[in-house]
Amino acid sequence: VETSQFLSNSADWYGGAICSEENITAVTCIFKSNIGHEGGALFGGNNALIKNSTVAENEGTRGSGGLQVTNHVKIIDSTFTNNNAKYSSGAMKAECIEIQNSTFNNNGGRDGVIMANENIKVIRSHFMNNNCTYYGALNIKGTSTIINTTFTANNAKTGAAIYGKNLILRVESSQFI
């Protein structure tokens, strides 16, 4: 999918805008004001690439507010703003996640902004003003790397910036403000 807008779509089950069993690539897209049971904007796919895109004001009524992907998701030069999930992560959930040059602002969820069940790598990104019920901006497990990333004014009951379980974490040149 390239240069497309998905606005105000609603699904009773999976993926308010897109539900796919295949790999998903979205380049220069806008996902805004979509609602889905799991994956407010997008659900499914073994792997997903989101590049130069905006994911904003989406809601997951059970699963993640923005994206929920089965295996690996890669986010490049994208913005996630005002996504919300009542029972899961506000912006995204996947097994493995790689994020580069992206911003996560004012997202909310019960289980964090981003939930990675295995590994996460975050490079040159910014997490700010995110408000989560239990876990903070990153709710992660496994081997994780954070490089040149800033966490500013995030709120949660546990680990406002990073909450980890069974975690091997490497942090370099990052700020927690």
C-alpha cells in the first residue's frame, strides 16, 4: 500500500482499516481514526513494514490501538500519535519490533505504548507524553537495544519509560527526561 489514507474505518473484529494474513507494507500512508477489536488501524500479517507514515487517533477495543502484527514489524520515519487501547498496548504489539527515526506522542494503553514479546531495537526515536495504565512507553521481553532515543514525560504505574520482563537490555546515548 502506498500513498493512501485510511480514515474513520471500523471493524467488529480485526484491523479497523486493514486485516491481512500476508506480509504488509505501508509507505507514505495515513491511518487515522480507525477502530478495531484487535489492531485499531492494522492487524495481521506475518511481517509488516511501515515507512514515512502517520498512525493517529486509532483505537483497539481489545488489542493494540495502532498495529497488531503476528511476527516482526519494522517502523521507519513514522509518527504514532493519540492511539489508544483499553486492554493492550496503545501504539503497537508484535513479537519482534524494529523502530528507526520515529516519534510516539500522547498514546495510551493498559499494557504500554509498545509491547514486544521477544525483541525490540529502537534507534533515533522519541517517546513523549504517553500515558499508560500499568506499563510505560516500552513493555518488552527478550534481547532489546535502545540507541540515541529520548523518553520525555511518559507516565505509568510501573516503568514509565521501559518495563522489562526476562530482559537483556542495552541502552546507548539515550535520554530519560
